[in-house]
Amino acid sequence: MSTNEASTKKKTRSPNYPAISLAEAVSRVNQIYERENVHAADSNTLAIAMGYSGSNGASDQVISALKKYGLLENAGNREYKLSEGAIDIYHHPKGHEDRIKAIVSAAFTPPLFAELHDEYGNILPSENNLRVKLIKKGYNPKSVDDVIRAYRDTLELVSEEAPAYNAAVAGKKEDVRPESKPAGEKPMQQTSAGTAFTGQSLPPTLAGESVLAFKLSRDSEARVVFSGQVTQEAIDKLAALLNLSKDAYPTKEELDRPQPRSAMWRNKDHDQPVKVIGEAGEHDGRRYVKIEGSDAGVPEDELEYADAKGAA
């Protein structure tokens, strides 16, 4: 290989990042603890504990991700064990101070995730904006969507855990388990600025700020922070800006499409990482799937999915 070819290859290889979200990493921690408890184990034993037939490329990716989140640590002799943070997550219920601290710590242990959180906080820019930023940082355009998905899902887990924790440490048990309301109705609460909204507790706002929050759908919510003197003309400008920005977000039809799944295709010639994008029917009693970059179907029984749902 020439120097130029080696340089090109190096440029297209993405920097390190967890191949799975923190939510899936926590699920893997549960699997490992239930099989191995706190004992050290080699990668093959960990792979079996997580539902794989043994150590392979897919299980190695998951183990690597657990180490990147700080949930798995080296125990010597090529063995690993669950970290104290992983044990806190497994044993403590949602809302417990030690659990939430461990989750927040794990979420931002990967350097890339810490950097993104420092820059954007909990509100990320559009998908395209973030994609361009990561490509400029050296991430392969073919894998950058996986990076974004893993980080968004990780932020979602943190946001799910944090409200219950904040209410618990403040001694407001009623905020964690509100009084019964009619189906679909959320309790009305107050921000520090005194503005009522429907939904979970918002972070404290600065003096003079007000917050408007409302449900867009079952799993999405809009939050607007107003500061200073807000007029009807300013609201009109905000509405116009939102209308111009909507193309940066997916349609419901796009969200309803099956998401690509990472898998290892173990064919007769070699092992090849692929992205499964849909069904390709059956032939001679075997199920086939479509993969990115190919018009030919691949036998599903030759695939090992990275999320282990299709693993033995």
C-alpha cells in the first residue's frame, strides 16, 4: 500500500465512539450481572452472558462500548468486571441519587459525548448540522448517523432519569409520583419564574424568564424560554422561524420507516459488517434481507446483529 493510500484510509476511519447507546449498555450490564455477578470474566464468557454464541465482532463492539462508558473495567489476565458505577445502576431504582450519578457519569465518559454536551447541552442542533460537524471532526460519512443515534439515545436516557432524581433529592416525593389524573393528563407545575406548564419539571430559569411548554405528541414536547419584553410581533417572528426550520426535522413517515440495523455477515468467504435496511422475502425456506449498497438479498441466518436481537 502506498503512502497516499494509507493516508486516505486513515482519514475515512471514524474516531472512537461507543457503538451502542447508553440505554443498550445498561441493558447489557443487567445481562452480565445476572449471569456473572461482580466476578471477572473473559470476553468469550461476557459474550455468552449477553446472549451471543461466543466472542465475535459484534460482541467485541459491545464490550468496547461498555468500557468507553466506564461500565466495564480491566481486571487483569484479559478479563473484565463491572465497575462500581455499573453496579449502582443495576441495584438502585430509578430516581436514586447513586443511580442517576452513575448514569450521568457514564453518559459523558466517552470524550466525544462529553465534548458534544459541553457545546450543546441537552438541546442538539438539527441532524444535518450535527452530521456536518462530526464529518469535519473526521467521522466517516457512512457511520456518522450511528454516532448521532447513539448520542441522542444516550441523552434521552439521561433526561428520563434526571427529573425523578431532581424531585427526590429535593424531598418532593409527590413530584416523582403525582396524584392520579385522567388518562393522558399531566400535572401542572411551576418553574422558578412562576410560569405554569404541562409536563415534568423544567430546569430553573433565570430571573425575568418565563417558560412555555406543551406536548407535540405522545413522546415529544416543545419548550420555549422567553426573556425580556416579549410582544406579539416577536411571537410572529418566532413562528416564522419555526416554519423555516421544520425541513431540518424528519416527517412522521420517515420516523416510521424501519431503522437500519448493524450486523456482521458471516458468509463463506469472510466476515463483513453490513447495514440491514429491510426484508427481501423468502427463498427455499430461508429468509433474506436487504443491505445497504447491494441489490442482492442476504440470508438472515448468516447475520449476527450488533444489538444481539438476532444473535443465537
